[in-house]
Amino acid sequence: MSAAPPLPVPKRRRLFRRGPWEAAATAAIAIGIVMLMQPVSLTLYSWSFVTILAGTVGFIIVSHFPD
């Protein structure tokens, strides 16, 4: 018996792939760490925790997306 050909993936499902979103969440975490460690701007330092938290929450959500 031959297997059925794979069905085309809808564009909506392609939008929710894990790889690019994990990279974006990791980049947000890295940007937040850089903002935390820079000695120049108090505003960047103030927003660093929010940026790290958003990246972490985003990573947790994205980790449930399909490969």
C-alpha cells in the first residue's frame, strides 16, 4: 500500500512555526539583558525587566507551537 501524499500546509499554520518565533523571543531576552547591563540610560535599564519578562513569556508560549 502506498501512503497518501502530504496535504499542503495552510498559510495560517506556516505563520505559527516554532523556529522563527523562538529566535525572536530569544532575541528579546538578549536585548533585555543588554539593556540591563548598559551604564548609559536609566530609561533602558527601567524597561529591561519588562523586556526580559516579555521574551520569557513569549518563549514559553512559542514552545507549544508545532515544528
